[in-house]
Amino acid sequence: MSEGFRNKIDLMVSNHRLLKKLVWANGYDRYFIAMYFAQRESEPDILRIKEINRYTKKNTGIFSAFRAESMYFVSALLSTEHDYFSRFQQMLDAYKMLREAGFRTSSYLTAAAYVIASSSSGSEYAQAVNNMRRLFDDLKAAHPLITGYEIYALIAVIAVSSSDMSLVSGRIEYLLEKLKAGLSVSGKRRILLSVCGLLALSQEDPDLISIKFLDAAKLVRAQKVRLEFGSCLTLASICLLRNNAGEDIAQIIENEKYLKNFRGFGIFPLGRELRFSLLGNLLLSETNKPGIVSTAGAATHLIGLIAAQQAATIAASAAAAAVSSSSH
């Protein structure tokens, strides 16, 4: 086990304690923000995050998606920017173009705007938005019942990559058929579509990357970890960006036992699926597999990929929690 990985786990736990000062942030925000800064081997600047949060509220409408579930996470992302004012304006510009292109307002769309703003120059926004629209329309036509706003952030990552957009939707379709044939997908086809969007970024043969994911999924299930939105996207990212998914899964399971001993990371606050997601994302920050993602700037797009995944996971988790609480 990497000593650096264990140190990042300790830092994530420490960061989570610090983030209790963000009183109004939902619990999922705190966990993923703590993990995000642990990836960077740093502590969150609480005062700066609060400052950006106030700035966001001041410069957006009361019903803006920038004030939705992932507001504090977006503020945390911006807090790492030297000039957060400019980056936020770039996000607003990208978001406006996305809305004008017909995309629905949601937390997923703010994550998509972040990916575009952090990975493209202003002159490239229009092409990125056009790429997103083209891919979304292709997927919607093929899968009208399972293609929705929850995939916005992920197709933004594809849109800013150097992938051939004329081939991406076909690659996703091929991967989807492979995964459906090898994995029980009852009620989880939306999740599989997102997974295939991530795996489509791989330069590996689609048969090989699909087998890699299916084998990894069997290992995860054997450890009694549920394959839900967060854990599936984390697992897909590991298959995409790491060299040995089996070793990574073993390392995550070993460290899950360590992590759940800390207050706030045990059985009741977090399930195994979320602990798996947090630990898996920490491992992604140690990725040293250049060239596997077909992007112009691997480092920038890796950050965008992880940020999009986490923001989307937060939004999905928060929405699920809201539905659960309203049913009691």
C-alpha cells in the first residue's frame, strides 16, 4: 500500500473536520470537497470558499443553478483558482451558451460549464457546446428514456477532448451493448450510459476496456459494494486511468476498513458505496498513465473529468437524499 495514499486518507478526514465550518453545505458536499483537497494534498481555505459563495449569490439570480445542490463544491473548485472572478465569469459565459443551445438548467449543467471554462479558451466554447449538443442528440435519439441532464457533465468532458465526435456515439453504443450483455442492469441503464461515456474516452480497444470494466465490477460486487451511480463512475475512471483495477480495488477495500473507524466516515453517515467512491477518487489523483485519454491537455482534462464526476455524484446523492426524506 502506498504511504502517500494513506496520508491522503488522513488528510481527507482532517479536511472533513475543517469543513464543518461550512454550516449550510450539505453533507455530501463536505465529503467530496474534503476528498478534492486531499487529492491536491492541501487543506481547504474555508474563508475563501465562503467569500466565493457570497460572490456567487451576489452575481446570480435566486433560482440560479449555481445556487443548487453543488454550490459549495463549485465554490471549492473556484477557491483553487488564482483569479476566481475571471473563472466564474468564464463559467457564466459557458453556461449561457449551453442554455442557449437548449440544455436544461441543473447542477449537472454548472459542472459542464466548469469543465468547458477550465479546459477551453473563450474562442473554443462554441465548438465545445456544439460537440455536446451533437453527442447529446445522438444519445437521446438512440435512448430517449435514459438520456437526461445527469449526463451533461460527462459529455462536456468528451466535448472538450480531442476525440473524433463523429465516432464517439457509435463507440458508446458498442460499449453499452457489451456491458449490458455482461452485467445485470435492471433499473441501471442510465448509470451504464454514463459509464460508457467515460470509457469511450479510452484509446484502448472497446472490447478490452469493456472486459476490464466487467471484471472490475465483479470484484467490487464480490466485496458487497453496491454498483450505484458514484461507485460505477469511480470504477469506470479507475479502468480508464489506472493500470491495474484489481490491485486498486483491493487497496480501496483494505483502506475502507481503516477509513470507517473515523468519526463521520462510519457505517451510519456513509455507506460502503460512498466510501468506495471517495477512496477511488483519491487513487485517481495518483494516476501516472499518460496518453490513455485522448485529450489535448491530459492534466487539465483529468481534473475536469474528476470534477465533473464528483459534482454529478453530489447532485445525484443530494437528490436521492431529498426524495428519501420526503417519503418519511
